[in-house]
Amino acid sequence: MATWRRTPLYPLYAGYEGARCIDFGGWELPVQFTGIQKEHDAVRKQAGLFDVSHMGEFLATGQFAEAFLQRMTTNDVSRLADGQAQYSLMCFPEGGVVDDLLVYRLSADHYMLVVNASNTAKDFDWLQEHLIGDVTLKDVSDETALLALQGPNAAAILARVTTAAADRLAPFRFLTQAAVCGVPALVSRTGYTGEDGFELYAAADQAQTLWKGLMEAGEPFGLVPAGLGARDTLRFEAKLPLYGQELSKDVSPLEAGLGSFVKLGKDSFIGRDALIRQQEYGLARKLVGIEMIDRGIPRTGYPVFADGLAIGEVTSGTQSPTLKRNLGLALIDAAFTEPGTAVWVEIRGKRLQAEVVKTPFYRRSS
């Protein structure tokens, strides 16, 4: 029998009658607490609290830390100031994606990297293989808990449990050593839902205190615990990529529509030459949104057709809980990516009509 890993918050799951856990990349994590639709709606309209302590955290330190990260990531690390984070990607020389990640600048020679849980070991090895100068890399994943407080009421909830000016943080800014519910935490105005919100990094042995304090403070604001199911539907509506679906070693950031996070004008980084060639010769395929016209839900891996030819496949899809439309993201031949283009999705042996639509499917109003 396989042994699943558990986050520091796992003992609290038993206190929620509707909590249901699944195997997620070797971790036993809640797919829902009370229901995906309810949790999704709460994040869109009020607030939700996620346990994402399975994510990986590395510390990169040393005089050449910035130069090292410039070489390893697609975004421009030199643009970061202390207390600022950026979304970025790591690429293979061929242009495919090793992983997408967040880079936090703690100081000129001290950075934190946050990577996907399923890629933690692979990413650490990849970075270690390319270390330069005096740079030291440390994996602090096991000693770090990560909670995500997301939704329109997130700032008001956080203001009740800290004297730090977290509610005045701009997006992708963070505070270090903010006391939240009495727990020292790094508080970042980031998230993976398409809503306003915060991610809170704290010592693993303080995670339960932080969770309980936030849930208590958030009760008047409609805060609910939220699981992986809602996290996936929320990120999907906002067209936030999921590694292994929208991104992989076989999919480049440009194909995935993430060109704004790829700074081809900066000094050389791993994968740059391949991405320049893609840009110069034109992309053969692109990630687009599709909406079903015929009745059916596009799911990951379903083939997509146009003019009777296979042109790609669905990377993610569902019935949107917010929009009540059957939507998908699909990586398809670039010739068929104009909004309004008719395509067909093969669902259980039948080809059902859909059309290419603009993304993101959902964008918050403020």
C-alpha cells in the first residue's frame, strides 16, 4: 500500500464532516470540505482558506544569487526590489517547461522560490545541477506551511488578525515576519484563484494555530475551508496554468500564452535560444479557450478536430461554476486559434461542436 504524505494541517481535516481526501501527487489532500461548488462560490463572493502546504520552498542565497536566477528563469529577476515577488518559469534548453514558480526577493543575496509540489525534487536537482559561484540552495519545504486566504473579503479578514499593513500591499508584494494570529509569517499578496488574496508562509509547527485563527476571524465574513477541487475550477476560469496540463517539458511558455513572463531581451537563460526560434518562425500551436456548442464537457486529453483533422487536445475543462458554461483550454494548431473558429471535441467517441473563445473566462471586476 502506498504511503501518502500529509501536511501539518492534516489532523484538522477530521473536524470537517464533509472533508474528503484524495491522492494528489503522493499527498493526502482534501479535494473538498463541504462541496466544490459552495467553496468555489465562497472564494468568488466572500473568502476561502486553502491548505497548500504541499508546495515546495527553496532558499537561494549568496552574492551571485541574482545572476543564478537570471540564468535559470525566464522573467527578469533584476527588476525585483526587496519585498517583491514575480511569477516566472524554468525551461529546458529545448524550450519546454521544467516548472512554473514564484520568485521572492528577500534581499539582494537572498531569494525564496516556490515550486509545484509534484516537481519539488526534480526542480531542486535541476537547480543544483546549475549552481554558480557562491550560491547555496536549501530545501525548506518540510519546515514550511503555506495557507492561501483568497476572495473579496480576504483583506478585511487579515486586518482582524495582524497589525501589519498587509491589506495595503500591492499585488506581488510581501511582508516578512508579520505576526498573524500571533504566528510569525511571510505574507504575500498573491494567489491562484483569479481573486484578491494572500498567501501566508509560516513554520510548519505553527500551521494549526494560524488556520484556526484565520477561520475564527473569517466567520463573520463568510470564510470557508476550500479544497483542491475549488482551487482547480477557480484557477481554470482565470486561465492560470496547471503544470502537467497547460505546461510540461513538451509545452513552451510561448505556446501556453505566457510570453509576458519571458524576457527574451535579458541576458541568456536556459531555453532562450529555443524560444527565440519559436518567436521568429511563428508558433505552430497555441493555448486557447473553447466553449461547447453541443452538449458535453471537454476534459483533459480529449482530442480536438477542425476540417476533419486532429489539431490538438484539451488541457483542462469543466462546467464553469461561475459562468455555468461548458468550457475548456486546448492546445491546438495555430491556424485555428482565432476566436469564433469552429472546432470539434471528441467526447466518448462522438465529435461535438465547440468554438474558440477569448480568455480568461473570468476576470474579477476590481
